Amino acid sequence: MTFHADVTAAAQSTGGGGSNLSFLLILVLAVGAFWLMSRRSRKMQKQQAEFRNNLTAGDEVMTGSGLFGTVVDVDDDVVWLESEPGGARTRWIRAAIAKKIEPPVEAENDLTDDESEVEVPDDISSLDTGENRKDDDK
């Protein structure tokens, strides 16, 4: 008899109960994984719907296609966006709004005139090398 025949004979004599148990275990794990994934996606969909329902005029947003704009008006499922101040207004369906963004902050120059200028010597001879210092340990 070959090894394959021995394994087949052993499986038939035990009734194959081990394979049914392992199949059931795999099935339970697969159902659990699908449940966890669907729960997470439902939670994300709920957060997105809540975000879109709370859009107000003045919010900086980005659409799913990558257009940045400011919400000008919200009317049921239609959101009016302005891509630049005083520019043309475009009409978008509410579901096309992907996320709210923080408006860009302009960097302020915190340095005064005295701090911005640094004196750089033309040659190394004017630098203090430590030879002229008084040494208290001597």
C-alpha cells in the first residue's frame, strides 16, 4: 500500500469528523471577518453622511475629484462652491464633497529688522579664537 492509500483509509475509518470541524471553524472565521469589515465600512459611511449634512456656508472643502473650494450655499442635495474669491460658482451634488480642509495659514514674519540681519565676517582673522581670553585656571 502507498502512503496516499494509508491516509485515505485512515480518514474513512475515523468518519472524516476532523475535516468537518476544520471546515466549520474556517466558515465561522470568514463570517466574523466579513462582519467586522462591514461594520467598519458602515461606521465610515455614517461619519461621511454626518459630515456632508453639517456643511455650512464658509466651509473650505475638497471634492472627490480634487477641486478645492469654499461652500457658498447649501440647498438640499446641491452645494454651491466658489473655487477662488470672487470667482465663478459651481454646482455640486452633496455626495461629491470628499472632505473638509483647514484654510491655508499665511506665514507671518516674526523676525524684527534687527534679528533678520546677521553680520558675517569677511575673513577668519576677525573671529574670536579663544586665545585672547583670560583663563582663570592658570
